[in-house]
Amino acid sequence: MPQLYSSKNGTFLRVVEKSEKELNKFICEKWKHLFPQYLFIKSEFLLNGNVRAAGNGGRIDILAYNPVTHRFVIFELKKDYDRNITDQAADYRDFVQDNFAEIYLEATQDYKVELPVYSEIQKDKVEVVLVAKRFSSTQQERARKLNKKECIVTLIRYFWFEEGLILMDYLNNDPEEKKIEEANARKLAAIKNIVLQDGPMAEISGYFGLYKSSERLFHLFYNHLKQRVEMPEIVAQNSKLKVSLPHSGETFSIVKHAGKSGRKTILQINTNLNVSCLSNLQVDDRIRPGEKKKGSLGVERFEVFLRDEKDMLEFMDFVEAEIRKKISG
């Protein structure tokens, strides 16, 4: 859980509960500050017709327009985690695409929004922005696959703190990352580490340094352990990160890579779990018959060389299943 420290009060601010309606109201009121890249059209945009699978209508929490991609943008907001958020947004997206002319006329005539001429807007592509407190690894993977197909889906975690403060954390498609120079990006990352104090996050950032791709994959692994297995303990060392799971007794050694070797590896994880069955991943057994254990980074037997998020997702699912079997057995 992120923590926000108030230097004024000398305390960490509490996370407060707000309704979905209050979240919608806050975003609409602060729209130009929170989402200056989009043109606001309407909150609670009513859809008339067979919108959902059940055949009933619906309301888009916020309808907007992206002047860069020339697409309508659907915002779906949830107070907390919702496993159906992607399906609901997909229904709304399909309806807008199928009823593009009616949506365009309503936006321009009923709500007096100045949009480009009809022919300039993409009719077969609608973007989706999902805002919730948490997204599952499955939802994140689904968004990643859709983005590869240019069906832009942006995931944003939010946390509401006392004193009227709200944290908006882009899990993908962060607009700042596209326009901020590397030096400024490092400064923002350092500020975020102060705001999101979740264990030794500052030490972790210090270990990875400029290896941002390695750090991104590690956070996927760390958050998956924390949310689906148990809270990991982390110790940052010069050559690696040591990750321990107290309840199951498993350990992992994490080694950063630049992705410039023949393997194109951006993160290496050493583990005692027998990963030899993972044929899609690059794996080395450090124990060779009649030889000493290979290498010196950690005590774990197997080395897993991860190239991208797809590799990491497969590895995370395997780790979770193996540890659950170990705990239940």
C-alpha cells in the first residue's frame, strides 16, 4: 500500500475511502490538471440500446476525445478492484464504434463540444482508460496485448489520501514518459519513490539505477508476490537484490541486465524452484554433473533469463503455483 508523508504534519497520511461518484466528480473538476492530453466531453454519458451482454443500456463514466490519435476515449472508474472492469469497458467501446455517428452528433450538438469534422475522427478505434485501486496481472496482460494491436487501453491506479490528496499512478501509457527527457524522468522516479514508500523501494531504485527495463520487470515480480503469494522481504546488495518469502522459505537472487548480451536478457532471477520444465524461457542449471556450482550470485540452483513482460508473466505464474503447492502440501 503506498504511503504519503506530510512534512507539514510530520506523519504519514491515511488512505481514505471515497465513493465512485466522488471519484468521478473529483476527476471532472480537476480535468485540465489530471488529463490535459484529452478533451472532456461528458460525465455519465448515457448510451441507449443493447449495450451490455444482457441487452440493457449503460452509462460511460466519462467520455473524452484524444486530439492526437483522433479517437473517442472511454473512462471507466471503479472505487476498488473490479474483475469485470475490462469487460464492461469493452462493451461500451464496441457500442461507441457501432454507433459512431449518433455519438458524434450527441457530443457536438447536444453538448456543444468542438470536435474535428466527422471524416477526421477514427470510427473503428476507441481508446479506453480504466481507473481503479488495483488491477490483476491478467488485466494488465490483457491491456498489454490490446495495446500491441493499437487498441489503446490505459490502466491507472489511484489512492485517495486525507487532506484531499490523490495519487494517480499510470501502469502503462504514461504520457509523461513520452515527452520528458531521461534526466527529468530520473528525477520524477526519485520523487515517486518517496511518495510510494513500500518497503525498501528507494534502495531498489538505487540498485537498478539506469537499468529501467530491469526495474520495470522486477516490480512486476515483486507486486505479484506481494498480491498473490506473500509479502516478500528484500535486501539490496551491490551485485544483486535478495528476495525472501518468510512463510514458504523460498529465496530469489535478482540480477539486473542491460539487454545487450546474446541472450537479450533484461533481468535474471535465480531460484531453487525447478524451472527446467519452462521450455519457453531461457534457463541454466548451475549444478553440472561432476562440477562445482556455476557462478557466485546467490545460493539458488537455477538461473532464469527474462527478456520481456511475456517471459516474466510465465515465470510469475509458475512461481505462484509452485509455492502454493509447497504451502498446501
